[in-house]
Amino acid sequence: MGLNVSIPGRDQGQAPQSGADGDHLAMESIRPDATDPIPLRRSPHRVGTIMIRFVGLLFLAVAAMTLVYLR
């Protein structure tokens, strides 16, 4: 049995037309008044910054656990 088995009544034909008489409704194109480009968001933090924060917080957590363990 292959993957392209056709099942009666389940074929992907053309979608039925909407409307009682099958007229196609024309969609109006909407364009902005200004053609300026959309400003981009600030890029997220760099990988280096995230790594420095992670290592710093990891060091603080290890230091705190060491102090708790030594008491």
C-alpha cells in the first residue's frame, strides 16, 4: 500500500465558490500613506552577554551553597 492512496470522496479538488451565483468578490488593496520602512526592534542580548550573566550567577550560586555547606 503506497502513501498516495486515493479515497473516494476525499480528494482535494477545487474549493466550492462562495456566493449564490458564484460571483467572485473583488478585494480592495489597502496601501499605507507613508512608504517609510517599519522600524526594527532592538536585537536581543548578544550571546556573550548572556553567557557572562549565566557564569556570574552560577558563580554566586556556588559561592552561596559553599558558605551554607561550611557553616
